[in-house]
Amino acid sequence: MPTARRPARIGFLLTQLGSFAAENFASKTRDLGITPPEAGVMRILGRHAGMNQRELAEKLGVAQSRVVALVDSLESAGLIIRKRSAIDRRSQVLQLTDSGHDLLTKLRGAAETQEADLAED
């Protein structure tokens, strides 16, 4: 039942806001040539350079097979590289390339723009 403090249908309104925010961000990432899931990988690797694909899958909460496809796509685009781990030669670690760092800066700008779009009257 609605109260003076909470509008009716708040769940519906929050769902609508979430859908709008997701499409808004997808549009911004599309303009940069990547998908929102790829943007998530870029963000994580920007903060945690040198993690392997298993660790990345755990961070993202997705299957390792899904991460392989994301990493392959970003590597093909020249945004990340796989390197042999100095600690465990059987493992490969992931790092952003210079182009990847440049794109990450643009992604941060896109996220700030999205936040401003959502907060504007």
C-alpha cells in the first residue's frame, strides 16, 4: 500500500529506470566500439592488472567459457593482451594495452556522462 514516503509502483519505476540506464550505457559503449560486458572486463582489468581468466570469471560471476569469448574479442581489438605468468608458467595473465588504457579513460567519461544524464531534471 502506498504511503506518503513511498510512491505507488516503486518496483515498476525502478525497473524502468534500470532498463533506461542499461540501454543508455549500451549506447555509449557501442559508440566506443565495445559491448557492456566487454566494458566490464576493461574496468576490472584497469583495477586489477595481471589477473588470469579464472580470476576474471570469478570477479564477473560468469562461466570461464564466457570470459574466453570476451577476452578473445578484446584481444583481437588490440585492447588487452595475454602474457605468460611469471609465477605460474601454465597460466596467462591479462593486461590492458596502451589502446586499452585510452579506451578505459573514454569509458570513465561515458560513465560520468551517463550518471549526469540519469540525474538531470
